[in-house]
Amino acid sequence: MRRLLAHSSLALLLAPLLALAGAAPPPIPVAKPTVVATYPHDTAAFTEGLLVDRGHLYESTGREGQSFIREVDVKTGRKLREVAVPTGQFGEGIVVWKDELRSVTWHGGQGYRWSLPALKRTGGFRYTGEGWAMTDDGRRIYLSDGTPTLRLLDPASMKVTGTLRVTIDGKPLPRINELEYVNGEILANIWMTPAIARIDPQTGVVKGLIDLSDLVAQVAATDPDSVANGIAYDRTGHHLYVTGKNWPKLFEIKLPPAGA
């Protein structure tokens, strides 16, 4: 799958992925974002989760011994505060619910609760399988695990209350990674591609794809694992940010309307 990054056409980039799902390249809209601004990003950050809450940018990073949750100044990339994920854990996605940040880890089914804004660990929760990313729609939390199925969680208990099967061209879409709920749709990085899927949260159908290949080319990452990952939406200021694992830049972008 690492060869995917060498192609410029998103249809070509996704073809091997869709072949795994048994689907042809999608006859759905593919669009490139407009870059509004560019900011510094820590190249040591193996980005797994990204979000904005009440104007504050939070980021989680992965890899054992390098997994942190931090608050970051958007314009400078400077860390304002940082806390380590417990030893031996591979940090993954984050979500904020009320005045609490919650995080998941890749293996072991262990999630954590952190106070805001102090980022002090206050407890934990359990889940089955892997944890990749989270987002919320104001009523429930969505959890990805690299499969085509998103789990729907009750924010109070973090227990599964349902699932959402994601499809593209009628076939299940695997490798769903970082998530962000934006204006009635779920945006999802597709691991090892420069694609962001625009998912209908009611049906799970991918309505369109956002092609980040120009941004991938701009950062010119040499590590094949340094893929696009990290989507954050400022629901108050209406700013949308994307980045990648170990990328030197955080991009503020504007999306075309779905279907455009």
C-alpha cells in the first residue's frame, strides 16, 4: 500500500484499496481543497488525533514511548501543555465531551479520560478491539477501528449503542482512520491514502472524496508512514485544519460543497 503515495490521481490512489473491498474506482465527486493558511507543525508528532474545542487545538500522537496528548498554539505550533499516555500504550484518537477529553489506544481496549484544560488523567473506560479515532455529533460519539464499521458510543457510559457501516460505490470501505464531524457529515482520513471520505452519518454512504495529494506533495515526507492524518474543525470560528504524521505543516483548508 505504500506505493499509493507515488500516484497523483485519487482514483488511482484508491484503486488498490477499493479492490480490497471488491469495488471499482468510485463514480463519486472528487475535489481538491483550497488552502486558506499554513502554520508550523511539530515534525516529531506522529499525529493520530486532532480537534478544536472552544478555540483550543488538541493533538494526540502515537507510537509506544512517544504517545502524548497536547494543547498546541495553532499559529506557532508551540506546545502549550502536554501529558504522556501511560507507558506501553500506543495513543490514538481523541474527542471532547463537555469538559472532558477522552482518548483511545491502538491495542488493548483501554481508553482514558482527561480533565480540561489541565489535561490531568481522571479515569478510564474499556472497549473491545482496536481504537483508531473518535468524533461526536453533539449526541453520540463515533469510534473507528480501521474497519468499514464505525461504532456509536453513548457519551455517558462509552458503551456501544449501534454501528454505522461505511460504503463506497456500494462496497464496504476499509482503513477508516481519523474522524471529524463537520456540518452534518463525517470526514475520515483513509489510511495510507491522501483521501478524506465525506460520509453521510445517516446511511454510511461516501458522498464524495477530498484529494489531499497536493498537500502530501508539498510536505514531501520521505517516511512512507508519514501519511495524511488529522482533521480538526473549529465549530465556533468555522476553521478546518488538516495535517499528517510527522508533517512540518498544519493546513487550514476550505472544502467545496459535497457533490461539487
